[in-house]
Amino acid sequence: MVDRRPPQPSADQAFSAPAAGHAGAAAHPAVAPLPRSEPVRLRIPAIGVDASLVRLGLDRAGALRPPPEGDPHVAGWYGGGTAPGSRGTAVTTGHVDTRAGSPGVFYRLGAVTKGETVEIGRADGRTAVFTVDAVEVYDKRRFPGTKVYGGSGRPELRVITCGGPAGDSGYRGNVVVYATLTAVRGARTPPRT
């Protein structure tokens, strides 16, 4: 039988030492934050991801709603929070696979390594380039919300999907990519007069 489990991050992709008041020390210097602009596309070249982004909200329990199940190749971002590239922690998410077991947009997210990039195409024509600082996996019952969603005041990004061991009710954990804005490409289109 073929093992069809998605890749999981190795221990050497985790933060090596936590920094005071932050999830871990960023390995890459951040660039100046961008003004808010709607994100429209997410690319992770190292694992072949190139997906459109949809705005997500919270459910009644205050948890982030997942992207629509009908299109497992679309990713989502939390529209009530920081826009990717702006100061603070922006949150994106996507499916690892479908109920039938077909790969989703973030099937290979656990294979991302430190130093690789996540690119966010924005409505203002700019591309916010984030460099990966760490990739960690957490048990859903002990998910460290403050560590994952908290920020350092820099423009940061989290990319989240299901991961860890799978049980009868699905995956028991989450894979989280931590990244810091390190470059901006493109220019904002000037308004027409």
C-alpha cells in the first residue's frame, strides 16, 4: 500500500530558540510595512503552490472558517485581521487534502524549509515576499494560539494547514509556517485622473 500522508516538517525546521516576547527569533531582517491592500494570490515556489486567495471570517465559536471545501486548491486569508505585508501578523490557510484523500492546495506545506519564500500578490499591484523563519507542527488540542497569532510589530505571515498524525476524525494537528516580510516587488499603480 502506498503511503499518501502529506509531508511533515522535520525538527530542524522549528525555531531554534525563542526570543523574548515572540514566537522565535526571525532569521531574516524585515522591511518596512506596506499600507493595507487586499491579497489576491499566494505562491510558494518551492512546493509549486500558486493559488487564488479568498477572504475568510470567524465562525460562531471564534475560530477561523476554512476555505470552501468545493475548491481544495484555493487558499484563504483572515480578512478581519492584518493584510499580508502590513504591520502585524497576517493569517492564511488552506486544505491539506479532501475528504476523499486528493491533495489540497497545502498538501506539501510540511516540506517547506527555512529560507524559502512565500509570495503574496496584492490588489495594489505589489508582491509581498516573505522569507520562512520556521515550520512547526502542533497538536490541535494544545495549539499555541498566542505564539501563532501573536506578532512582533513587524510584517509577518502565518500559513496554516492540517497535519500531524491522522485519526478517524481527520488530522490531529496543524502545520504552521512562520515568515517575515523581506522584500516587495512591483509598484503601486497610480490613480487615474
